[in-house]
Amino acid sequence: MPLLQGPRFGFSGLFSVMLIILLVVMLIGIVAAMLFGTVKIPEKSAYFSPAAEDIHIDGKEVIRIEHRGGDVLSLNISRGTETSYSIAVFVQIPSSMAEVRVAPSTRSMFYRQGDAIYVYHTIAGYFLSDTDAAIHPDRDVFPETTALQAHIVIVDRVANVSIARLGPF
């Protein structure tokens, strides 16, 4: 008497073939969705290691952010280049979030390892500069640069993700 007899003979073989066909159809669907743009593959976001500190220029508070390593970042609003990532800098306080604008005195629009940027507050809003010499505390900086519990948030513009959150200051 053979071991494989009865009404269920061949069921496991049929079931395994159906599972393999289902798996192949699912894989074809996933590959087709990626190739035809239905599923967007996320772009690589910028990476860098920041160090932030409060400094005082003529008694006024300014936030200095040093680029300690990682990708080259672009302070420009455009997409960036093949060798840099376009970033936006925000000041986040408990009640709101304000974008930090690049000061006209900024010499370089690229933020590389070893560079530092300075975030400060004026009557017109928050600004950043790549040199502390461009900050004139007697006329530019408010007595209180940031509110209590303020954070600096750095966002990759292309990938639209936060790459750093510094603070509180």
C-alpha cells in the first residue's frame, strides 16, 4: 500500500506551486512599480555632524554651529549640486518655527567640514552668516537672540527630512 493515497493526494504539491506563482507575481508587481515610478525610491539625505554653542559678541547671544564632518552642504535655495546638499535652517520655539535667512554678508554658500555658521536675530527676523565679523551687535542683534527652549532645526530641502536638531538654547 503506497503512502500517498486518498482524497488529499497531491494537495501539498499544488499548494506549493500556487505559492511560488503568487510570490513571482508579487515580485514582478513590486519591480514594475519601482520602474514605472509608482513607488518613489527616497533620495539619500545629507549627513553631517554638527556642534552648536552659545557665544556672546559684545554681550549679545549668537548661536555658532560648527560642521564637524560629513557631506558638503549648500546654503543656497536651489537644489544644490552633485557634490552638495541644499539645506534650510529653522529656529523652533514652543509656539512657532521661523526660517533662518542667509545674510547678505555671507561669503560662501557652501558649508564644509571645519566651517562655522552663526545664527542671530534682528528686527527683520533670524539670519545666518559664515563670519562673526559680519554681525554687528550694536545694531543687528536683539538683546535676546532666542526664546527660552529654542532649537535649531536643519532640513535637507531635496529629501525634505530633518538632518539635525540642536539645542535647547
